[in-house]
Amino acid sequence: MSTHAPDTPASYLVLHSQHTSVVLECRAHEAPLWRYWGPRLPDGCTPLAPLRDGRAIPPSSMEFDQPLSVTPTLGVGWYHQSALLAHRTGQQFAQQWTRCVLKHPSPNSLTIHLHDEVAQLQLDIGLHLSADDVLSLHSTLHNRGDNALGALDVQWLAAATLPLPGTAQQVHYSSGQWANEFWPHSDLLGPAQQPGGHGTALWVRENRRGRTSHDSFPAAVVTLPGATSDSGVVYGAHLAWSGNHRQCIEWLPDGQYQWQLGEWLAPGEVLLVAGESITTPTVYACCAVDGHNGLMQRMHRQVRQLQSWPGQRMRPRPVHLNTWEALYFDHTPEGVEALARAAAAVGVERFVLDDGWFHRRHSDRAALGDWWPDEGKYPHGLQPLAALVQSLGMELGLWVEPEMVSPDSALFRQHPDWALQLAGRPLLTMRNQLVLDMARPEVADYLFERLSELLRTLPIAYLKWDMNRDLTTAGNALGRAAYRGYVLAWYALVDRLRNAFPLVEIESCASGGARLDYAAVGRTHRVWTSDCNDAASRVRIQRGALQWLPPEILGCHIGPAPAHTTGRSQSLHYRAGVALSGHLGLELDVRHLPTAELEQLRAWVQRYKDWRHLLHGGTVWLGEAGDGVVWQAHGSADELLVLVYRTEQTTHRYTPALRLPMLDANAQYRIERLDPTPPEWTSSPLNDAALATETTALPQAHGGWLQAVGWPLPRMLAESALLYHLARI
Ligand code: GLA
């Protein structure tokens, strides 16, 4: 008999998707208990017995059991991370949900209304399991008390509390920094698996940079023993939020884990007065029974559902030229014009004018906020350039960084109070800039007007929307922490602009890849994956980003050699082969390339145009052949493009075979090599015949053989790429 919940019968809520199931144990007087989230159970399969009061209480424990619920709280005697940390001026610090009303609007959707009559709170949890195995969850907390009870100070509200099986072995996540995003890491979980060993019983990742951040992508993958790229059980979760965040995985004494994800809130940031509420971001989670690739593929499909395209359909992704690394701030009408002509000549379809075009923007030390063309550089405005770009058959894109203000700008001189700041403390700049308090209506209106003016008067098809600093001392005019309000205001501004200019595409850039979460990509059409265009780094960065984002939205540019961010050089062949897999662009000065290189570049741009229908929108598989060779395949089991990269010098005498597990074992495939033999392969006196002469002709092969044994790859130089086309015969 429980002391806290009347003895009421349990009902089980069972949700099935194609490959997974969710089972909750529900009662009218408490939050539903997690019974299962994992590989699909047979129809009609329900728990043996209720968990509530169904298991023996261990010695030295409270007299009532506390199994993991969808929202565990301190008030039920929960010792572990609570899904809610809140108080009313020190009172009501421990909540307990004592009334539960379930609404089940469709077989796979559920709303759980929970009430705490003592603390006078209501929590609504929305839960949906898609047919494609993605479980999405979010919560809304309402302050139902009157003002006499005091405002509710919310320190933490989990967007989701998920169960993970005790057999979970490792958590995989990424860290990073500017121009070096998506470093892969793995930690062992424990102590269930490693008694006294190396696992961590409480794994935590936090981000307090105010934007999604380079260094802590808001997602992780948890693997069960034996999981591989294509088999085994893999759990993943992502918090769709572009600001501060926290996630923790905690081992529980009943041999499972709880996984919570949510916003990290600054002190006093969320104070709910009577009648107010807070809604968390959405968590997109998935249990895949077909390994890392299975998880990635479902997440790609989820992102594609979140996105909305002008005209409701993604057009073939146009080849960009972005002017940043060709010009930096050195814009002259003649120079930009020459760059546009050279870009059009190699097949570029969208010319993106990056930083340096607006009033007094001659370096990164001034001008953010003053969004009109620089009178010296563009004496007749941007119209002449726009007309030229259009006459060359290209679209025009424009770089903006609306959320920022330079202390040295007309805007700041007029409105110094518009910047987020703390009274009496120094203004902390980063890249010489401050962040605008966009939650103030007059600031949002100013930005909307300035951007609207540009979009109304120029044929701009695309905005590269940048955001080049973290939020530090982000206090608003009331002296309160404004991180959360800032993110919501950014969403509102982008949504407002998209409504007003529905044909304009937007890229989410934040010093490269610092704002790539699902809330950002759901509002935009492309991300600038990284400021690093060094192909050797890009292979890793892009593969990390691909785990969560589909290839067609990953901006991947062919940069110069040596790369500006690393000083390293790779052949054009490698740089192009690596950039080809995403949304292709050029980030180099095509005005000054030798003719032979221009020819190669033109051929690569054409190759991308010929194959982008297969590169984008389909299924992606990532794999490793071994000995420093990695590959990725895009398309379907009927037709694939396979990109092979040798990232390291070989340590084997023979290159490993490439096995493709996704092929139909009973079909025949034609294999064709699409890339030309790179010039450095034929010109190197040390190369052996195999390296130089391996050409396009490969026999047709049996899918079963390619799955089990694979085909032999030619010898490859370090940092080289191959591109194959496979089609079912
Ligand atoms: C950021 C972006 C770059 C470029 C510069 C311009 O660093 O990531 O691509 O646009 O800003 O200042």
C-alpha cells in the first residue's frame, strides 16, 4: 500500500511505431510511470504486473516505492535529478503531481495533464511517437496559484525525462570550438556495467554560451553493447533549442538510467507570476534497432519534416559563391563585379555578398547595426551589383548579422541601452560587438524594418544570417537574465520575416556551426557548418554534423589552398570531393585561379549539378573501410553515390575492400567511377600503376557480394577522394 497515492488500478498506455514501443503505467493520482521505451513489442504485449507497489522495498528505504516517472519530482521522495526545480520565495520547493488527466487525441499522441494542488501548479506534457520511431516530448508548466503565494522561480524544467535500459554502455557526443566543430567523444556509463569501474553514474553536459554553441551540441547518442553503424540498439536525443541547455544521464538504483534534457536557466530568469506559464523546447528522441546509421536516417527525415521551403518544396540546391574568403572587407565595385563574373563562368548559381558591404564596415571593429550599403564602396547602392548578378544568371544572397551592434556604430550611439548589459558593470565585447535585446519590441521592429527595406528594394533570394558572439552578461533593461527571451525573440523575428518574405531562403550561421539545432534549422534552409574549409578537418566536421542534419542543408564549400583557418593544403580534387556531399559552394577567389584549376573546378561544379538529385533528399549511410578510409553513400538501395575519402596515409599494403551493407543482396549492380583520376596521381613519379591507371570501368557486381566482401578500392594517396555511382541493373 502506498502512502502517497490512493490505491487505484493501473492502466497501461502502449504506443507503437514501426520499430519501437513506449509503455506507460498510468493512474489518476500520480505522474505516469515509465515502463518501457525500446525495440518494438508484439501487439498486445503489456507488463506482467504493475510496478507501483509491485516490487519489494529494499532495506533502509522509504516505505513507499519511487519508480521513474515521466516527470520525477522532489515531493515524491525522488533522490535523483528532479524534472522540476522551482520554489515560491523559498516555499513549495518540492512538488508532487497528485492528479493526472490523460488525453489521447490520436493513437500515437498523448497529452498528460498533471496537477499539484498544494503548490498550485499544472504541468502539461505533450508526447508523440511518429510512425518513423521518433519520440517527441515537451512540457508546459503553469502557475495556477494566486499572487499571494508569490511568483514561481523556475530553476530547471526538463523538456523530457527519458528512460534508458541498464544495459546502456556508452554515451557519444561532440564538443568543439570555432572552425573545429563536432569533435567526437564517448564516455562509459555506469556503475551498472562497471562495478567499481570506469563508468560515470551521472553524466552531464551544459552550455551557458547563450547560443547553441560550438562546444556542446545539444544531443547525444547512447549505445547498447554490440551496436555498430548498421546494427544493434542505439538511442539518440536532441533538444531543439538555440540557447543555453543541459542534459544529464543518471544511473538509478533499479538498474536503469534517466536521461533529462532541457534549457539551462540563469538565476531568476524564469519567474512565473500568477497565471503565467513556460513551455520547454521539444526533445526529439529515437530508439533505432539498426545502429548509428538507422538513428541518423530517422533524424534526417525528422529534420526534413520540420523544415518549410519557399513554394513548399526544396529546389535543387544551387551552387553558391560566398565572397568572404575572397574579399574579406576589401569590397570595391570592380573587384566584386569581377568576382561575380568569374563565379558565373565556373557555373555558380547564387552569389552571396558576405560581410563588408554596409555603412562603414571596413573591419570587424565597427558598423554592426547600420544596415545600409557603404556609400564609398557602393555609391549607387547594391542595385547595380544585383542587376549584374541577375544578368549573369545567378541569384543574389546577402550576409547580415542583425542581432548584433558594434559600440562604434550609428545605432549604438543613438541607442546604447538597446544592448544587453549589466548596469554598473563593463560592457563585455567579443569580436568587438554587443548583443541587442531583441525581446524589446522597438529593437525587433528596427531590425524588421531594416531587413525588410533590403528585401523589398533588392532582389535578394537568400540571407546568410550570422551571429558571431556568445551571450555573456546578458541583462535586460530590468537587470534580469535575458538569455531565454533572446532566443524566443530571435525565433519571432525570423518567423516574422519569413511570413513577410516567404520566397527568401535563410542560412543559419553563427561563427560557422554554433547554431545548428533543430529549432534553428526548422526556421531556415541551410547551415554554415563551419568556418573551416580545410578538407581534412571538414571530413570529420561534416560527418559529425551529418549524424543530426541531412546533407542538403549542410553548407560545404570548396576553399582555397592553403586553407585560411589551418594553413594546410589539399588538392582541389580532395577539397571538391569533400564539399560535394553537402550543399556545394565556393569560398575562394575564383578571379585568380590558374586556367587548369578553373577547368577542374568547373567540372566539379557540373558533377555536383549532375548528381545533386541523388546526393540530397535521400538516405545517407556512413561507414569506415579501415586503414584510414571512410565513406558515405547517398541515395537508396536502387541507386547510390558513394564518396570515399582516404583521410590518412595507408598503413596496409593493400587498400581494404569497400562493403556496402545497404544493397539488395539479390540484385546486380553496375558500378561506375565518376571522378577523373586526379592529376597528382598521374604526375607522381612514385605512384604505382594501380594508382595511376585505375579508371572508370568496373565490372557489374552482385549486391550480395558487395555486401559481404565488397569491391577492391584502388590505392589512394593520403587526402584523396573517389566518387562512385552504383545502380541496380
Ligand atoms: C563569421 C562567418 C563567416 C563570415 C564572417 C564575416 O565568422 O562564419 O562565414 O561570414 O563571420 O564576418
